Amino acid sequence: MASLSQKASIVENHKHQQLVEQVLDQVPDTQAIDSGQAARWREQIKALLIEKNAVIIAHYYTDPLIQALAEETGGVVSDSLEMARFGNQHDADTLVVAGVKFMGETAKILTPHKRVLMPTLEATCSLDVGCPADEFTAFCDQHPDRTVVVYANTSAAVKARADWVVTSSIALDVVDYLDSLGEKILWAPDKYLGSYIQKNTGADMLMWDGSCIVHEEFKAKGIIDLQQVYPQAAVLVHPESPEAVVDVADVVGSTSQLIAAAKSLPQEQMIVATDQGIFYKMQQAVPDKQLIIAPTGGSGANCRSCANCPWMGMNSLENLYSCLNQGSNEITVDADTASMAYNSLERMMNFKVSN
Ligand code: SF4
């Protein structure tokens, strides 16, 4: 008979499965778009970017067509911390954020005087969905003695309740710093990233029970089996992956840190446990190295979102063109929420690793 925690895990997995099923139906099939049409959208977007003084800010996990266009037009492709910094410092009037909703909200909160558009408002994140603001607020209220640190993958309302926002590139350093001040942490929402930080800092951390449906699918056994085929390969793992996967890594880090590691490591082959969208920029950084996606779901599983975030996949050239052309999908955040979330985001933006 299944234990209570096993039952909870089954329910959680079922909810995740349902989430994926719902969203996969909305992911455009980019393979089906003919190259002529794609070229027309690209040219139309380029013209609109100039006409509207707009810039594209794209995440590493979006379609390589979007990443390439962002690069060609003076925009940026990066992780969520650099996306936030870039939007904040760029002089465009309109920021077109290709990613998931919390990234658009963050851009708006940090740069309220600019218009922030997104190709789709449907693109969310299982970490955001799994941490509703009302439940999270109640959780925080039960633990007033703890400093609230939330991952960037949360709604504006959750950020507004937090003392600190962090991305995976600085989460470890921020918690280490707070721990050195003797502060106890309430961490949300990713339990795997939280455990990784807790293990490496020894900080007193109370965890919210959330996870990323993409990284959760990576399996240590599959990576170990793959190492038999590629015994010289380095293993690069994003810390949203389960602990057993992190344990077999040569390098654990954020998307930007994994790209930097691919460059600096001597190995010619890399087994990579994060969303496959990263291969576009990683291959640019190491054109002569072989990149191999880490196995997901185990040999008998029926994973349908393997190493591809279904929400990131909702961004396409077509809906990017539409939002820019029509000025649609504008991000708004109510003033009180934005002002409270700004404080916790500002701490992140001002945090220096040397703290
Ligand atoms: S890859 Fe995971 S953490 Fe990133 S947006 Fe998708 S569901 Fe969220």
C-alpha cells in the first residue's frame, strides 16, 4: 500500500501530467511552418521593431528562430536575471519578452515606464502555477521569524510577499549570505533547487513543495547509462533537477553558468540536463563540441515534454509578430503589488556575489 507521501507524490505527478496535456495542445508545431512564411514574419518583425522602437528579450529555452532574431536585431538571449537587467538598462520604448509570464511581469515591475508585450499570455510555469499567492501568504504568515526568499519563477504577488527574489545564478550566494547573518530562510517554490542550496550552504531552510515539470523528468540512471556510451563526456545539470541527477553532475549551474562550463571544460562531449532550447546558444559557444541531451522519463515512461518546456514552446514567430503589430498581450501589474515586488527584486539586482 502506498504511504501518505507516495500518495501525495502520485497526486502531484498526476496534476503535472494534466498541466502538460493541457498546454501541449497549444504549442505551435514550428516544423510545420514553411520557410517562406517564417522569412516573411522575420522581416515584418524586424520592420516593426524599428518602427516601434522595440527590442526582443528572449530566454534560452525559446525556439531557436526567436533566439536568432533577438540576436540579429540588437536584443538579447539570456537567463532570467540577465533578461531583467537588459530590459532595465535598454533604451527601447517597448520590451518584447519571449519567455514565460513571470519574466514579462518582472520586466514591467523593474521598468514600469516602458510597454512590455509578450507573444502569448498563456505561457506560464509549473513553479508559478504550483505556488498560489494566497496559500503562499498563509504559509509565510505561519513563519514570521523566517526571511522569505523566492525563486524568480513566481507571480508578481508572490514576489510582493517575499523579502528577496533570486534566480538560479545567484540563489546559492544569496542564501549563503543570509545564512552568514544568522537568518533562517523560508524558500519557495522549487524544492529541488532549495535542497541543492540547503545542502551546499547548510542554511536553515523551510521549503515550499514545488517543482519544474521539465527538469523533474531527468533521471540519474539514464545519465549513468549514457556515460557508458560517452565515457569521456562531462555532465552539466541545472539545479531544478532531482537530487540524484545533481549528484551525478560534473557541473551544476544556471543556464548561463552551464554555457560557460561547456566552454571552459576540456571535454569534447557534454551530457546536458536542462531544456534543449539551450543548445542554440551552447553550440554557438562550443561549435566543435558534441552536445547530448540527458535522458528523461526512464526507459518505460511516456514523457511528452521531455527536455522541452511546453510553455516556452508557446512562443512563436507568428505570435511575436502579432503582439508587436497589434500592441496586444501587454503586461500590467497593479501598483501596490508592483511596488512591493520591486523591493525584493531590487535586492536581487543590487546583490553582489562578493557580499
Ligand atoms: S522549464 Fe520549468 S522552470 Fe522553466 S519555465 Fe518551464 S516549467 Fe518553468
